[in-house]
Amino acid sequence: MLSIEVHVHGSRNESLAAGLLMRVLVSSVGRDSQPTGICRVAASHTKALLSHRIASRVLFAIGAWQYELFRTFLEPHLTQIEFLVANIRNNSAARNFWYVAKLPQLAKAHGADLVHLAYPAPTFRRAFRGPVVVTLHDLYPYDMPEIFGFPRYYANRAILRQCLSSVDGIACVSNTTRSRLGEIFPGIVQRVPTVVTGNYVETPSEPPAPPVSLEEMGPDGFVLAVAQHRKNKNLDILIRGFTELVGIGGFQGSLVIVGSEGPETAALHELSKSVGAPGRVKFIQSILDTELHWLYAHCSIFVACSSIEGYCLPLAEARANRARIVCSDIAILREIGGTRCIYFSLTDDVIHNLVSAMKACMDQAASETSPDFRSCGSGVLEEYSMLYSRVIASRARYMTLDTHTTAAS
């Protein structure tokens, strides 16, 4: 059990210091109703809080359109989770208003000791009685604004800046994200407690099983990619590289792309047809965790072609499952992948670089060791425990000073 030690005065904080488990409100009200990285990270973090006894009970705020998705994700712990369902329209204006006006009310009504935002959202600090922490996955509004479109990315930048300036603590998912945060917002890093937490990779609750949608796939193996259909994931490069690999006789299997649809979906389907590989390229939108872990464990190689990432949870999961891995040579993928991966350059002849890397990776012997999930979760919860302790203590001191000031006036 990870203990939360808070050495401040006040009845509730004294109870926390004595070892009483926290009531944590995790808010993941977002637009997606299909599995995405942010949704999966929020669910995994919630299960980790309960499994490792950091929280006695989690209040989990979601949109009505996300209810079935998170019930599936959180099924082993449903008796310890209270869903707070936002019955609002699923658009940016309604979601942002909910974060400003409704979330503080829910936190107060349910006696939450701490609110944890699964991603940056509008936050007015004085509306909350307890501390607020946010998980920062990336800084895409600044690093890749084309994902959001013009002029929409200006609003995303404003919300990101406002949230990071208002919260009590920031949990960066990687050193790369932490470094970029310091470059863009040096003042925030100096003022707001910030830790690098990584992402918790959990052991599947049930034995892995092959996806039903791939029952008719041939016996020649498959290349696996797990990524949303977004420009920065470079799935078009992967499809072209895979097609060339097949054409030179380097592989006889399929390419399986697992990820929710996005701005690039239509172009990717059209590309798979134009290069003559529609039957070999298989797209899967929604998948169970047990099926996903089966894919990691049985793929010929796992490939990540991204030009920019905040963390890349699929890479960590592929490592945990001892997959053979090919990655684009960018800082964050080297941070997560280490020496276990073969890297290829995104400059010059990118397709040639990718194909050469895939061929070299397939020539490697598959690991005979068992999956290692603990290695990817090591230290993650300790970092969260440290951050939670710090912000609870800091917020309690602030409230004490504010009470004394009010009384004196």
C-alpha cells in the first residue's frame, strides 16, 4: 500500500496523515466514446489507485456517451467506483461549461479530497475546496496545431494555458513532455509542483484472447500498429512501407491498425486501396484490453511511426508484452523504448528507412521471457503519491492562512 502522508492541521487532513484512504474524483469528460489513449490512461490510473489502496473509492466523472466505454474498461472495480454522469451535449462549449460550472459542485457535494483531471480543461481554482491535479499528456496545441485546425487551436492553447496556471499540481507523462512544458511555460513550471509520472501499464484481468474480427486472418503473422488516425501518427508511411515490404517478399502476413477514427481515416482507407493492399490492411476501432494484449504478444513486429508524441502508451504496452519493436527516431520514443527497439529516421528516404528497420527487426529472435508489466509501472504510483501528498499539504496551508486572514479582517 502506498501511504499518503500529509503533515498539516485540520480534521480531514489529519485523518489522511493517519492513513485514511482518499476520496479521489477523476474527471474524464471528453468527446470520445471509442477507446483512445487518454481514456485508457484515465481508466488504468483509476484501477491503479484502487488496486494499490491509494483511494478507498473513486468518483469517476464521464459524459453520458462514455458510460459503456468506461464500464468496460473498469469492470473489475465497478463496486468501488461511483460514476458521475454528465448529461450534456457532446460538444466543446457544453463540455467546457461543465468543467467550469458543474465539476466544482460535484467535488464539494461528494466530499472529494482531491480532483484529478485526466487532461487539461477549463479550471477556476477558487471554485474548488480541495486540490486539483492534471495529467499533461502533450503540448499538441503548440507543437502540432494542425491537428485541431485554424482558428480552433487558439482556443485549445488558451484552455491549456489557463488550466496549467490554475491547478495545484501537474503530472507529466514523460521527461520529454516535462521538458517541452518548461520551454513553453517556464513560469508555470517554477510555480506549480510538477512531476514526471509515466503511464501505468497494468496486467490484464483475464487471459488474452484474439480479436473476433481477425478470426479469418491467415497464418502468416501480422505487423501491428496502435494509433489514432491522426497526421502525427504517420500511418500513411506505415501502409506504404508495409506494402513495399510485402512486394519484395519480406513478409506474407497482414497489417493490423488498432485505433479510433480521425481526420486521416478516409485518406488511409483510400491509400490502402490505391497501393493494392485493402485485404492485407485491417482497421480495428474498438477492442477489449484482453484482445489488445493478445495482439501485442502475438504480432510479428510492433511499429510506431509517429513524428510527435507525448508518451505513446502502446509502445510501453508492447515492451511489457516483449514484442519486437520498430520506432521512428524521435526523443520520446527513445525515452520509452530504450535499447529494446530498432529505430528509423524520418528524414531522407523514409519508406526505405522503415522497410530496412522492419526487415532487421523480423530477423531478430523473439523474446522467450514472460511478459513483464511491473517494469512499465515501476515508480508511477510512487510519483503520484508524492504529488498528491504535496498538493494536499499545500492546499491545506493555503486554506488555513485564508481562514486566519478572513477572521482577522
